Amino acid sequence: MITSLLTSFLRGGSLAQRAAAVTLLAGPPALLAAALAARPVGFGCALVLVCLAERFLEQVRGRQLAVLRKARLGLGVRALLRHLLAVLLAVRAGCPTSVVVSAATLSAALPAAQSAHEVMARVLRERARTPVVVRDGEDRVPDPGADLGGACRRIDRAGLPALAGLTLAASTGTALPAYAGIALSALEAALCLARTARRVARSSPACRTTAMEDTNRWLAARAPTVVLYFSGSKRSGYQVDMWLRAVERLDEPAVVLLRERAVLERLAPTSLPVLCVPAAVDVMALDLSSVRVGLYVSNVGRNIHLLRVPTLKHAFVGHGDSDKAASSNPYAKVYDEVWVAGPAGRERYRSADVGVEDHRVVEIGRPQLAGVRCDAPGGPDALTTVLYAPTWEGWADGPGGIPLVVAGEAVVRRLLAMEPPVRVLYRPHPLTGTRSKRAAEAHRRVAALLAASDPDTAEPDRRSAHRVVTGPDAPDLYACFNEAHALVSDISSVVPDFLASGKPYAVVDVTAGVDATTFADVTAADAAPADTLRARHVTASAGYSVLPDGRGLEELVAAVRDPGADRLAGARRRLRTHLFGTAGGDPQDRFGAAVRRLAEQAERRNRRQEGRPSPAPAPGPAGHAPSDCTPLPGPDHRTSPTS
């Protein structure tokens, strides 16, 4: 545990950040040695360096401070340690007893003041927090009481005058600097507490009734027809992000309804109005009389708070089609319809036999993939770029273990060792490491491998440098598709989405042994059941197989560099049709038509309940939801270097 924390603390960031981290780590031993030796000059120098390093890491938001907080060594604990070492210096330097007692009293009083301030800050945040947060436009939502964290830091730093005074007193043998510093520190902490206490006294709780009335007037003015609904952790917000642009392009007015403030704070920029309503009772108080369609991107328990509204039609759109069990979840029975990309999605629910009736499954294509290109990036002479996009560890380890843990380092090492060189884009799943520490450690090792392989320059050429694609400002998955010549992944929705490009891909089989027969040229049509990865998973049937040790990657890269050696090009075209359907056209149009049809169904249902005549239903095949709109266009009409 300690070794892991030390490694995390010293790894990552710029050279200046690592130097500051080393300074911060070496500071306490240096202060202790100077205090025991009664060397005030050395103590003062070490103190200045430690404080400067700490301040620098705060300004650049260095990850080292997060590691210290995780180890229960936050700013307050570090400040207390410095005060105790300063008291030790005063004792060793022979300062008067009154100075030592005053300094020790301040050392105990400052943590108490910080605790009192944190309590008041919590009260202020709760009072400032409204039951509903509305974001209309792309402005980020301010955190009520965000400035209170700065006040906590000011209390911690209130002890700096006392530290300086004690150091000077130990150096000169005069008590006056110590008394002056202690007095200044006590005064600053008292003023900070007094200001916050005054804010608490003047604050009042936000009125829930007024907030809900204002929100419902806001909803009535916009009269949305569609709600894009999401509930989940802050790191799962990518699931709703992928649908924002498609919903923005609908003809019907739409609103995003979130349940967690942390997701709202990280939501991708969007022109859609956004509501964040954490409490179930407040969701039930919303005026949704204009809404006809609810779109759900994940299967979570809190969906029930919108599913209970009978005037809506509810459709599950998911956050990617894959061969995972999550893509045929029995939870889907609660929706009026389940929207999938194409025939493969329908067959997945049919074969899973989880109670989702076939006529409720509607093929709508993948509107997110409209911008995925088929052409090779950078022209014919560009450095071959391979995107490695492993999935996360899931809620439980699958057969063969966690793909990133089992094969991640081996895959990357083999790619880095290739000649001619290969450029690697590494894009881990956003949830990587949230459940498994082993997955988090594997991610760090892979990132370190790529960092060590890059040119040793301050600004490496982005076209040739390897890249770890993570963080809120990183390109999205589809932009990575357009920057890559090939994909290496495992069983996840990344694989079928990449098929829209028509470019070669490989799937890592973590369940495979080292038998060379794994690489037999077997297609989904003629493979013996369970003999190969291709036979077990539809999305792998047109991909090259890779063993956990990386063997098989050479064939993938050869297919990129020599289209004549790409033996699976035809299989990819056939699988793409199976996944996304056969018709051409804009997939956004197909998505929009599905929304309009479902809205019309909801309106007819509501009219029947109110006793009003209903318009004639839209024509559609008997026993199935009407499907008269176009699917994702196959890239066949575009030029592909690998086909």
C-alpha cells in the first residue's frame, strides 16, 4: 500500500511537478532534522521550500495533492505537523517556556478552527443548494460555496506568521518575533471564522416551493417534447454525452434531465437546456405535460422516477451496442421500445430470451457515427497509427480476467517493438480503475510505457508521438477513430462502432490459451461453436484475433500497410451491414423519424385517455414498431483503403 502510494505520488505530471513532489516529500524529514539539531536557519530554508512546493502544486492542480489526501495527509494535517516541528525547534533552541506553551496552544487551536469552519461551510452549502439546477446554454454551473474551500486554506495558512516568528526567535534568541507571529496567526484565523459565521447568520435555506414553481414556468415556456434522461456516477457521464449532439439536431424541442450534480458539472458543452433534479420527490413535481418521449441511456434504478409518468412513451437508446450481457439486459422490459443499431441488436435480444418482445425492438442506426470517416488519416505515407481502446473491468471479472490487466502491457509493448514503427493511441474506458485497483495500476503502467517511448523533446510532433487519450479535454472516441488506421480492443461497443469506418480491427481474446490454432482462418459462418473468439461473439467475427501476449498484431498491421493482405475486408463489409442495416441515408434522419413516431404514439394514447379523437396511426409492419426511416449509411459508397 505504501509503495503504491509513493509510486503514484512521484509519477506523472511535468518535471516541475515531480520536483515539487520530491520537495514536499523530503520536507518533513528535513524539518525534523533541523529542529532536533536546533538549526533555525536550516529549518527556515526547508520551510520556505516546502511551502513554495505546496503552493505550486495547488496552482497547477497536481495529482500529488490528491494522493496525499487519499493517504489522510491533507493540508490540515501537513500544517499541524509543521507547527509541531516548529514547537520542537523552539524547545531545542531554548526559547522561553511561555513561547513554547503559546505555540503549542496555537497548534491545537488552528485544527479546531478549521473543523469549525468546515461545519459552517457545510451549512452554507446546504442552504445555498436549490432542489433544481437549470443550465440554459453552455455556461458551467457554479458551485454554491466554492469560495469556502479557499477560506479553509486560509485558516491553514494562518499559521505561517507563527512559523516564521518561531524560526526567527530560535535564531535570534529573542521572544518578541514569536509572540508577534503567534498573535498575527490567531488574529487571521479568528477573522476568517468571523466572516464565515457572519455569512451563516445572514443566509437562509432556499425555498423548495418557489424553486419548483420557477422551474415549472421555465418548462412551460420551452414546452419540450423529448427528455434525454440520465442517472449515474460522475465518471459515467460519457454515456449521456454521446447522445447530446444527436438530440440537439432533432426537430422536436428537447431537454436533458440529470439526477446527479456531479454529472452536471462534467457534462459536455451542449446547446440543449439542462435540468438537474437530484430528489425523486422533485422529479415527480416537475410539469412534464408537454413531454411525449423519454430517452434512457443506461439501466439504473432511478429511471423509475420518470418511467412512472404515463403520458410519455419510453425508449431505451443505450450507450453502445456490443456482445456484452449489458446489451441484452432484462431491465429493458420496462420500456415501451428498445432502440438498437441494426439486425444484430434485434437478434441479441431474441437469442438472450430476457422477455423483451421482438416487436418492441426498433432498429434506428447509430447517429453518433455519421462523422466517422473511412479514409486513411494523413495520406498514404503517414505513420501507421493503431488505436488501443480496452474496455473497463466491469462490475465483475469476466472469463479470462480483466482485458487491460491480462493483455494491456503485452499489446502495447508488441506494438512499440514493431518495425517500421507504429504510432499508438491509447484510449482507456472512462471507468477504468473505478472498481479494480489492478486495472488502475495496469492503466498507469501502459501510460508509462508510452510516455517512455516518446521523443525526448518538450513538444513532440503530435503526428508521430504516442498519445494517452484521457481527461475532459481529450478528443472523443469517434475523433480517435478518424485518427487511426486500425483498432485493437476487446468485447465492447467500441468494436461495432469502429466498423462504421470499414478499417481493420483486432480483438484481444483474454480467454484464449497459447495454442496456435486460435489463429485459424475461421469465420462466424463455418466455425465450430466456441472454438474461436469469432464464433463466440458476432462483433469479433470480422476481426483479427490477438492473444494476451500480443501475438496476432503483426497480421493486423500488415493488413493496414498492404490492403491486398487484408483477408477480412469482405467480412467487415458483411458484418457492418448486419450491425447497422442495409439502407443508405443520414442516420440522424432515422433517429429523428423514430422520435417523431413515438411522440405520435404518446399523443394518440393521451387523446384516447382524454376522450378526444386520435389521428390515424403511422403505417408500419404488423407486429413491429414502424421502421420507415433510414439506417446508418454503410461506408461502402465511400473510398476505403482497406476494402
